[in-house]
Amino acid sequence: MNRIILTGATGFIGKHCIQPLLAKGFELHGISSQIAPSERNFEPNPNIEWHQVDLLDVATIARLMPLIQPTHLLHLAWCVTPGAWATSIDNFTWVQASLELVRQFYEAGGRRAVLVGSDYEYDVNFGFCSEHLTPLQPSTFYGACKVGLNSLVAAYAHRTELSLAWARFFSLYGPHEHPNRLVSSVIRSLLKQEPAHCSHGQQIRDFLYVQDAADALVTLLDSEMKGSINIASGQPTALKTVVSAIAQKLQREDLVYLGALPARPNEVPLLVADVRRLTNDLRWQPKFSLDEGIGKTIEWWQHHLDHNCSWEINQ
């Protein structure tokens, strides 16, 4: 049986990977670094074994791998501290920990690994980002650390027999997203009958519903594709279009104030993924339209705000 280690299993993306992995028949070992999943409203499942592990502890990783003897690794865990992730020195620490994780995984018999990066690795001034054509020139420490990790693990995979893919995400949204992100923050404000203050909203981004992102990751993991691949919709969408769609569904257009906030300094006007490798080579396409994804995200927030379940949105 294929046995997988899923790091970041209780995070925004990791939560949504669990069911697709189980559907593929994986024996799943979920890694949680803080609170036990049983205390975070995760339903018991005999096909999941949870491990409360600090992945920054090299000795713990060395003990864990021979015990599990995984065949597959999906590594999502990283520094995601709100407001600090782009510049945190912890990004460098996670490069070191991830390298050790991959090495220990391979030496314990692991054969297939997928790690994740983001659009922050690219020179975003190009606007349209292709895996093969767009230069990797990150403008943040986070992006630089992801580029460095990708380069090192790719070299390690080339030196060994490890099958490795690197997934780059763009603008994800959906249930369990941090409440201060665009889609979640606008939904929460309107549900509470409060003004939603936004920038001008003319920025063009590439939005993908998180369940689609998780499905693409699992499809990638279960394939033989190697190298970097963009995980995105490939559809250019203005931020104001997303905000307007939320307001229309909640019938609170009167509470939306575009232009009330300044745009972030040095924010690029266009950032969209080339998804030809995803579509043509991996043969994967999203299942949820933007309208459907926003509707499901609204439903999730309605339930969680009604039941005051803010503890469940922690990353």
C-alpha cells in the first residue's frame, strides 16, 4: 500500500487534501505541529494516523521516518504567520528543515515527493508567469527561500532516484482561509453588516478554489510528472470582480467601498499563471467556477460565524 506523510495537514490547504488522498487509497500519516487534530474538530478516521511533531526538530524527523516508512511525501508545512510570513527569518529555518525532511524521507525508502512554492518565486513584473520562460526573481525573503529550496531539492532528486515535483500556487481562497485575506475579509464584513473597505480593485489576479488546488496536488502526487508546475485557474480576474460577486450574493453592494484603502506599495497590476503544463501534461482542470467557489466559501463562513467557531480557522 502507498503510505503518505502529509505535513501541514491541519492547515488551509492540507485540510482539503485529506479526502482526495484517502480516495486514492493512501494510508495517510498527518503531521500536526501544535494542537492534536482530535481537539480541532477532525472526525476520527481509521485510515489516518496523526503525529504531533515539530518538523524543525531534526532528531524527531530522523526517528519518525523509519517508523512510518512512507512511499510518498506531500510537504505543505511552512511559516505562515500573518503579517510576517514574507520577511520572517523562519523562512530560512524552514528551508533547512525541509531539506532534512526530504533526505530522511528518501533514506527511509520514500520514492515520490511533492513540495509547494508560490507565484512569489517569479519576477512578478512579467505579469504572465510560465514555468519555463518567466525568470525566478523573487522580491520577498519568502520567495527567495522557496526558490532556494526548490533548487536544492531538485539537485538532490537528480543525484538520487527520488521522483520530485514542485507546485506553485497563485491566489487561493475558500474555507479555512485566514480571515484577513481578501475573499474571507469581505465575506466576514458583509455577513456582520459592516463596511468592506477595499483598494481600487483593478489588480488582475488568478483565483483558484482551495478544494480544486488540493485535488490538483493529489493528482500531481499520483502522477509521474517531475519539475515545477503552476497550480492555478489561468483565468485573469480583477479583484473588484471578486468583491462584487461576493456583495451580489449577499445582496450588500451598499457596504462595499472600493478605493477606500490604498493599494499596497509596488503592487503589480497583473499576475496570472500559464497553466498549459497543468492542463495539457497533467490533464487536470478545475471543477469549481469562481461563482461556485465563492458561494461555498460564503456558506462556510455563515456556518462558522453563526456558531462562533473562530478556533477552527487557525492555520
